[in-house]
Amino acid sequence: MATASPPRLASPPIPPSPQPNPDTAHKWIVTLTVLTGTIMAVLDSSIVNVALPSMTGTFGASVEEIAWVVTGYILAQVIVMPITALLSERFGRRNFYMFSVALFTGASMLCGLSRTLPVMIVFRVFQGFGGGVIMTVSQAILRETFPPAEQAMAMGLYGMGVVVAPAVGPTLGGWLTDNWSWPWIFFVNVPIGILNVLLVTRFIHDPPYLIRRKGSIDWLGLALLAGGLGALQLALEQGERHDWFQSGYVTVLAASATAGLILFVLRELRIERPAVNLSVLRDRSFTSATAIGGILGMGLYGSLFLLPLFLQSLLGYSAMISGVALVPRSLAMAVIMPVGGRIYNRVGPKALVGAGLAVSAWSFIELSQLTIDTGFWDIFWPQLWQGVGFGLIFVALTTAALATIPRVQMTQAAGLYNVVRQVFGSVGIAVSATLLTRSISVHHALLGEHVTAYDPATRAFLQRATAGLMQRGVDAATATRQALRLLDAQLLRQAAVLAYNHVFALVSVLFVVSLPLVLLLRTPPADPTMEITVEQATTARRSPSSPGLS
């Protein structure tokens, strides 16, 4: 009788191997493609500033009205960034990215052709929607295109677009406006945008893990997000003009922003398919990097607002020359970012970000010692050190922020990271403007206490000024009054210098107090590719407690 053979054990299932990203084969062309779009989108947030006086004449608008050309663009970016991942899943990331580049390019052309302010603002909003998507998706594409050992270098290249472009914008905008006319700051995007669309068509693909979803959309969550972020951005933009909470308009905006964002967070944490997956914030490395990124945004955008204002209003620089004065910072960042990317894998994020924060703090301490007689080198060296500090921070921070995020959540995390930096950049500008205005008043009053008829320096100044005016044919009584006005103007200039120094010193303190957050940054895990299969991706979306989310 034959003996029955033992049953054969089934072999364990072989897990599906990660699918290669088709973009990796053309990584440098992909890099050129996404960086071109990123530079365009970021550049348009600052290139417009120097052209606003010319636009005011064209449109016959007031200063407050023309400011909406800038506000509309930034507002649209802030709203679209957090929902870019949702829209990418809905329409396909490649298709959505290509549509956004085309939207940005077409809106740029229409902005240049606009001859009324409302039309210009509408097209700037469309341009902002396209630009916000370009910035967010570009970062995710670069992270996925490069192998783990080269991702810090990839973020260095991305940083050159995101951080250097705002500094170059005023210089380029001033040159185009002075030598051509303001529409050319928009027309210059058109040929670049067309080339970008062609490159996207040929070389950008959807990632293997992307699941196209056609289900219901959390419209209430989207409405709360758009309303909350929109009200917050408007409050930051309009607050200084309307004396902040002395204005009922700003108070209503602030209350609406607070209520909208709180309700948005509560809803997104409770529903099964949120519009924005806030569970990525459970990753402490990502959250701490995002917080430091917000501080970097405050320092970068605040200084980009203050320094040209100082150079033009107190030192008499033209818009073009004040833009050129920012070149040392841009050049330093352009040099440091690739270097920081190469040494990131050796020293890790903590050392680079810590060093960058320390250098940035030192640069703002140097800027807090400006005077009326400040010269070229007094501006050059602090700008150079700022470029070094910002370059070190941005490369390490952007790499560390996404290093522990699964690829399926990369676009989501990039959107949150970018919107925090953008919003805090607006906070930096608003706070800087408010502190500057109030500090000028305080220092003017303090200096005025020492200007008396018994002060020898005051008497000498008034005597010289009166005598000089009388030599020009002014009668004695009028010369005396005009001499007093000149004295007050001198006091105001000195008070303004002290106010700028005060604000720059506070920015340096901001960088110093953010140093403890560096300790929460983490080095990438043993498998930094963080690849996830389609099945795992689906589970990760449905379960907030899935591996990799906490």
C-alpha cells in the first residue's frame, strides 16, 4: 500500500516589489522642467512689487487698491496649496500639473494685456492658483525622481528656485519696468511657460502609487479651509492699513479666520476621507521642520520687505539699485545650497539647520547696527551671511521635512509645508510693517525729549539752518520755521534708522529661540525610499494609525 506523501506547504507570498518611477531615467530633464515652473511661480510673487507705481498710473488706482495685485496672487496660492494632493488624485498629478502650468502661462499673458484693475486682479488670482500648484507638485516630483543619496541635492536645487527667486524678482522687475514697461514682467513668462508645458508633456508622469479617485469630495472642509486661510491672509495684508483691531473690518476677518480654521481642523480629524490629511502632522520631524520653515519664511519675507524700504526711503537708492543690493544674499544662497546638499548625508539635518539658524541670527544682529551713513560694505556682509544661513537651513530643512513621509503622502506633506511657509511669510511682512511704524513713533518721541532750546547741538543746528535759508532770500521768521521743520525731519530719519535696527534685532531673536526645534529633526530611516505598495497606500489613506503616519 502506497504511503501518502505529506501535504506540501504553500510558499509565502512574495510582496510586490516597488515599481520604478519612470521619471528617474530623465532626472535632469525632469529637474529642469519643474525648476523652470517653480522659478516662474515664485518670481511672480515679488517681481510685481517694483512695478506697482507704474500700474497705479495706468489704472488710475490708489495705493490701497493697487495692493490687491499682490494680495490676490498670494491669497490664491495659500488656498490651493493644501488641496493640491486631493486634486492630483482626482484628475491625475501629471494632468493637473500640466493644466496648472498652462493656467499660469495664459493668466500671465492676460495680466499683461489688462487695462482695468478688476480684470488684472481676476487674472492674478488665476495666476496664483496655477503658481501654488506648480510650487507644491514640483517639490514632490523632485523628491521622487532622485535616489535617496541625492535627495538633499535635489532639495538644494529646488531651494534655489524658492528662496533665490524672491530676491532676484525686484531687480528683474525694475529692469523690465524701466527699460520696457510693466506688462513685460508678465509677458516674459509666456515663452517659458509654453516650453514648460511641452517638457511636462514629454517627461513628467504620474507616480506608480497614485490612485485616481472619483468619489465624493469634502466640500464643507474645502469651504472652511478656503474661508479660514483667505480671511487670515486678508487680515495680514490689510491689518496695517486699517490699524489692525481698531478696525471692525480687520476684527471680523481675524474672527472669521480663527473660527474657520478651528472648524476645519475638527472636521478633517473626524471624517473618513478628509480634504487635507492632517495625520502627517503626527510625524514630529515633519512638524518641527514645518515650524522652522515658517520661521524661515518670516525672516526671509520680512527682510525682503524691510531692507529695500530702508535703502530707498533713507539712503535714496532707486528701485533698481536697491534690488541689486540684495544680490549678495542671492549669490550666497546659490553657492551654498548645492554644497549643503552634498554634505547633508554626512552631518545630518540637525547640524546644518542649527548652523544655519545661528549664522542667520548673527547676520540680523549685524543689520541691527545700521546708520544714516551706512555704505555698500555695511550692507554687503550681513547680506552675504544671510545667504549662507538661509541656504543651509533650506536644504536641510526641506530634505528632513519629507524624509520620514511615505511617498503616497508626499504631495500632501509638501502642500502643508509650503502653505505654512507662505502664510508665515505674510505674517513676517505684516508684523515687520507694524513694528516698524510703531517703533518709529516711539523713537521719535524719545529723541524729541532731548531736543530743547538749552541743548548746544540743537541751537547750533538751528542757527546754521536759519542762516543758510536767509542767505537764499528767505525772511527771518520763515527761515526759523523752516529750520524747525528740517530739525524734525532729521529727528524722523534718525528715529526710522533706530526702528529698522530694532526690528532686525527682533528677527535675530526669533532665529535664536527656534534653535530647540532642531533637536526634534530626525535622520531618514534605514529605508529612506519609503516606498509603499498600492494596497498599503489605500490602507494609509483610510487609517490614520497606519505605519508611517505616527
